[in-house]
Amino acid sequence: MKISPYTSYRKVTLPWLKEVPAHWLNSRIKFSTYVKGRVGWHGLNSSEFLTEGEFYLITGTEFIKKEVHWNKCYRISEERYEEDPYIQLKENDLLITKDGTIGKLAIVKNLPGKSSVNSGVFVTRPLRKEYDTNFMYYILSSQLFTEFININKTGTTINHLYQETFENFEYFFPPTIDEQQTITTFLDMKTAQVDNLIAEKEKLLKLLEEKRIAIITHAVTKGLDADVKMKPSGIDWLGDIPEHWDIRKVNHLFETIGSGTTPKSDNIEYYDGDIPWVTTSELREEEIFDTVNKLTDLALVDYSTLRYYNVGSVAIAMYGATIGRLGIFRIKATVNQACCVFDKSDDIFNKYFYYWLLMAKPVLISLSSGGGQPNLNQEQLKQIRITCPGMKEQLEIVEYLDTKIKYSIELENSVKSAIEKLKEYRISLITSAVTGKIDVRNFVQEPGNEKVH
């Protein structure tokens, strides 16, 4: 797509912008925009968050593709809604997250009832008719605002964008609403086209991932010989298995099944040593050759639950969002309490066991307990029964899967790369349009691609 620039530009002196169309104006959020956030009353786990009721609460997790998905919202009491009238929502308000994941956006449409926001969301609306809300949505979706956030965000473990900081965001805009709406019409159509392409790629990626798991599942539950005699496994979800295979409990296969701990983070004498320390962030279905954090010898002395696990050990994440993620150690390492490690076996190859756990992840997650955060424990993992062919056949299965999975992952990575490039193009297109690098005033809407709402 080739679109010409404007005919005349003027220089500007912002870190994230060098020039704009000569006739465009500039402003700051504080001069043009009503901005309010909730003061106090934090926490998604508050007992005051209800699952049903008349009064809606927006937290930011319900923002999907420019809209608030009202069916995903919590509810609050009338008292909590009424206590802060400044953040009671109106149709066409623009919402932006300001804590944690900063900059998620949604425009309020089809209000289902009286609604308010949690402390992690700003409510914004134009003070005057200086800008169209959809145009501001795209400004805040652009690389300009991303750069502004990167320069001005605060916090170490959780990022924050303070209201005073946000209100000082400077932006440029066409002087007429008509020109702004021409830009948003262009972006609505073009981003919808890109989003459709991304959705197709994501669907393909899911199919490739499903095919990869299907290949693993067949190999570790049925074997590679299509003519082998089968027998009932005695496990409903496994079905029949090769007649000569055994079913073994995990705790009968490994010499050591254990975990670790996290030394006190405020004691610097425990950290920045030479001892690799695996956390669940390093369990990504890959081999582990190094760790981000390392412990000292003193940490191992002071914490009896810390111990070395050998090269070849298989680790699985037991808690929360990372549950079921896997890694194979290519170094001797310690672990934190969220990892369960399987070390040393004369009866099972580590890579075969890794593939088996990868196949069984949905089953393992179904065993987990806990409310908002599902958890596995070592005892559950020790009691799992797995298919166990002889060592020679295990090795054949591993060699077969290594070859097949390498090719599958290469295909998946290619699709992931294409998705990332489309996302980058989307942001680049938005940025170019809302900064005037391209002039879309003569843009003609293509038949069948009417404005997306």
C-alpha cells in the first residue's frame, strides 16, 4: 500500500516525534481531556467484588479489541458505585489501564448498566470538541504513546503510570473533526484487515500445536509399530497400549523426586553466586543451559531444602499460570518451591519422560486444586501411572519425536514470526496515520470493507 505524505511539515521537539503536518495543532492531555481514576480500594481478590448484580466494575482484563466485554466484568454494590461519581462511566468514554500492563485501551459502548472502574484504570473523555474519541484511541495505540510510557513509567515489580504524568502527554492532531474521522475510518478498515490476517495465522498456529501434541500422544501411548498387538491399559483416558508395554508409577521410576525453595530475597548474601537456580520462568519446554538468578554456597548451607539436581533432570511447574510447563537440565542446578524435579532413573529416558509429561499436561492440570491459582503437588505427581516400553523402544520413540518435533516447531516459529511482523506493521500503520506521515484524506473506502465498529 502506497500513500503519499502531506505536502508541508513543521519541526517539533519531542523525543518520540520529529515533525508533523504544518496545519496540525498540538495539545496535552491535561488541557483537552477529563481524566479520573479511583483512589484507594485496591485488589482483585476483595470480598466486595461480586459475580452478579446491577453495578458493573471494569478492571482492564475485560478489554478485548477496543471494547469492554461486559459479560466478563465483576459487579460491585450500589454503595461502592455511588461513592465516587467522578469515575461513573458514560457512553463513549475512553478507558486506559495504568498499573501492571499499562496502556490497554477500550471505548465504552453499549453500557449495560451503571458502571465504574477499579483503581488500575483511568476514565477519560474530551473536555471540549477538540478531538474525536476514536482518534485519541489510535493516538494512545501508537508507538508514540508506547515510547512515552517507556520513558515515564515507574515501579520495579509492577509498572505504574501516574495521572500527573499521563496528563502531560503531548500529542498533535488535525484541526477538524472531519479530518480526524477520515484517519480513524482508514485505520478501522486497515487494522481490521490486519487483525483478520493475524486471526488466520493464530488459527494455523493452534492447528500446528494440536498436530504436534497428537504426534507425541500417539508415539508415547501407542508406539511406532502400527501392527503391534494392543491390550487395555486400565486407565480410561489412555485406552489401549501395546501388549508388551508396562504401566509404572512415577515414584517407582526415579531415585529422586523433589523440589526446592526461595531464600530470603532481602539477604544479599544468598544471591549473585555461582549456583544455578531454576524458577518456573525458565521452564519453557526447552533445555536449560543457564539461569537468570544464581545462589551462593551460603544459601545451600542455610536452607536444607535446597539441593543440586543432576544434568538430565526433568522439571515441571506446579503452580498457577505456569502449571505444567517443562524443562530439561543441561546443567546441575537448584530450584525454587514451584518446581518439581525428577532425577536419575535406570528405567526411563529423561527425554521420553519429558515427552510423556508434555502429552499429559491437560490431565495433570485436571488433577490440580485451588481457587484462582491451580496447584499440583509432589504426591500427586509421584502417583501418576505412565506407559513404559523397554529402554531400546523408548530411545527409538525419542529419536523419532526429536526429528518430527523439530520440524513442527520450525513451522510454528515461522508462523509466530509472521504474526509478530503483522503486529509490528499494525502499530507502524497506526503511528504513521496519527502523526501525519501519510496523508489519507483522499482515501477511498474499498467496497465490502465498511467502517468497523
